[in-house]
Amino acid sequence: MSMLVSYDPFRQVSSLQNEINRLFERDFDTTNSQMTAWPMRVDILEDANQIVIKADVPGMEQKNINVNVENNQLTISGERKFDDEKNKENYHRIERSYGRFSRSFSLPNTTDTGKISAAYKNGVLEVTLPKLEKAKPKTIQVQIH
């Protein structure tokens, strides 16, 4: 006796779409030309005196975060390790991302690279990029004679 099997031509397309979506959930690390395991999200704000980059790096220890400046390029990188490797089989789900991450930013020529500072608090890394004095806006009073 033969069985009838329904054919779904889009079953393979759905599988391919899932694989493509999973690929684009990763970011490209330009320092070592590899895909990073998890994307580091940032906010960048600027005022007259400085540029501030706020990066989400939850669950990280300060010693595992690197901030480097070289050739007018700021790179924030590090690695978040899965600490409970011996009990990994007991987990029902592991959705948080682990592994290496890296983001690089081109710095404007107005940045005073000698005064860059970084602080880490509550899972947020804040990198402050002060502007050079000559780059800060100046107000000039107009004299009337």
C-alpha cells in the first residue's frame, strides 16, 4: 500500500529564510574579519564640547572590555563568556548572546584623543570624546560704533 504525502514547495524556502535571518542577527567585526557572536548596540550624542558613545555591554566585567584608539579610529571590543559550561545541558533555553564583540568608529579630526575617557556602570560603557579647543564654537560680540 502506498501513502500519499503532501508536497509543500515552500518548506525549504522557510528554512532558508530562517538561516538568512540568523546570519543577519550578527555583526561584522572589521578587526579580524569575522562575524561577531552578538551585536553591541550604541547611542552617540554630541554637544559643543564633546561626543559621547554609550554602549550596552550587559553582564560584562570591566576587565573584559577593551577601548582602543589608533589612527583616528576608536574600537570597543571584548568577550562575554558563558560561565556555567558544566551545567549547559541543564538549560532549557540559552537566548543571551556570548562570545566576542567589536565595534569601530571613525573619529572626527576635532577629537582631542589625548583626553578620551571611559566609564562603566550598570552594564553601560560610556566613552567621552572631548573636542579640541579650536573646534569648539565661539561667540563673538559685535561692537557698534
